[in-house]
Amino acid sequence: MPLLQTLTSALDTELRIADFTDASHNGLQVANSGKVTRICCGVDASLEFLKAAHAQGADLCIVHHGISWGDSLARITGPEYDVVAFLIQNDMALYAAHLPLDAHPVLGNNAQIADALGLVNRAGFCLYNGTTIGVQGTLPSPLLFETLCSHVRKLTPGGAFHALPFGKETVRTVGIVSGGASDEVVQAVDAGLDVYMTGEMNLQAYNAAKASNIHVIAAGHYATERFGVKAIGAFLNRNFKIPWNFIDFDLPW
């Protein structure tokens, strides 16, 4: 069996790819000849990322945001053609995991952030398209909201950070859904959490948070979704000894 098939099959199983209803067509989106000698991980499958991965000798790229969403590849022209052509011309494969990577209890963006914050008494949080994708938990000891914000800023450098201090001064319980999950603030309110953490906010969510007296941290869409692809790279290295690295563009979003 080609190594590419072995690796992608392992990821499909570990991430439960088939269990998610998602706009992203998760899994292997572009194949190569089957060889894998180096893996590069990134948040977005941009041409800039793929060129950087190629320069580092990668033949498998793993991303959170792939190139196949709904009917996005119904016509392979313009930027879509550029990306697909570059992958094929350089014998590079592309694997994407969107909601499955948000939701994974160990490798997921939200689980990894919860680990970094030291949350205990953790449980699943936030139902989206019929599947729980977030994490909620308790800080080891109560913190001032501004202290928690300082911790999060260190974990998510470069992101467009916004803190909405609408709750009580000292906080203990936190719900996390990375990326563009502003509308899910209502689920954090329903769960009775002190803080909701996501990547970005909109006006409607801002108003809902203020009306409900809940703190919100929006630490950047890109900045909160670096975590999962790094965990995948480490997972594959542990299990298959394939060298890997993460390519970071430090985007201010």
C-alpha cells in the first residue's frame, strides 16, 4: 500500500472524517504518486503556503482550510487552477480536516487550546451541524478576566485580539470554539459559562454577549486554528516517523 494511502487512512479513522456534515470535503483532496517523505502543515491551502512547503521538500500538505468546499471546484479556473496545477506538477498531495479537526478531543484546535489553558473537568461543548465541536472546562483556580486575556494573547500571537469584558470580574469556566464561531456565543450563555473564547466576532454576537453579561475573547481566526494541524503533524511523526514542520504566516486575523 502506498504510504500516502496508509497515512490518510489513519487520519480518516482518527479524525472520524465520515461522521461530520461539513461544507469542507474533508480528507484527501488532491492525491500524488503515493510517496511521502516530508509533511508540511498549515492553516490554509494557499498557493503561498504550498510554494513554501515545496521549497522545504514536502510531498504531503495537511491543512485546516482546504480547497474543496461545496461546489468550489466545479470549475477549476483562476486561483483554483493555480493551486491544483501546482500540486499536480510537483507531485504533492493535499489533505484537509475542518470540523473534524476542531472537534477531536485530543488533536483538535479546541482541545489543544484547553490543554494550553490547563482546563480541568472538561466536556464537549457547542453543537454544530449535529456534532459537538467545542470544549468547555474549568480553570484550575479563579482568575481575573484580564489575567485570562493575557494568557490567551500569549497563546495566540499575531491574532486580531478582542476582549469583551461583559461578565463578572473573576472567572472560572470557559467554553472554546476556534475560528469563525461568533454566533455560538448563545450556546455559551445557555451553558452558564463565564467566558466564551473563539476566533472572531460579529456585531450580532457582540450585542448578544453584552445583553447576557458574558465575557468573550476573540483571539483571531487564524491564530486560534494553528493548534490542530500542529497536533496532526506530531501524531503522524509519533506513529509513522515521518519528518514534519508547521509553516506559519502569522496572519493578523
